[in-house]
Amino acid sequence: MDVREPFSYENLVQSAIVLFDCLAAKIDLVFNLMANRITL
């Protein structure tokens, strides 16, 4: 663990990318469900 750098910008960006991917996947799922309901 690096004490000199408690705030790492790269780690923050990495976390944001992971969160965004997760959110995008959930939004994708919701849109797919809605599209399936509309076509049925």
C-alpha cells in the first residue's frame, strides 16, 4: 500500500469505468425488456 499517494486519479478513473460499465449493462437490460414488451 502506497501511503504517499492516498488519492490515485488512475484508480478513480478505473472505478468510474467499472461503475459505468455496470450501469450501462443494467440500462441495456431494461431497454431490452421494454423492447420485448412492446413487440409482444
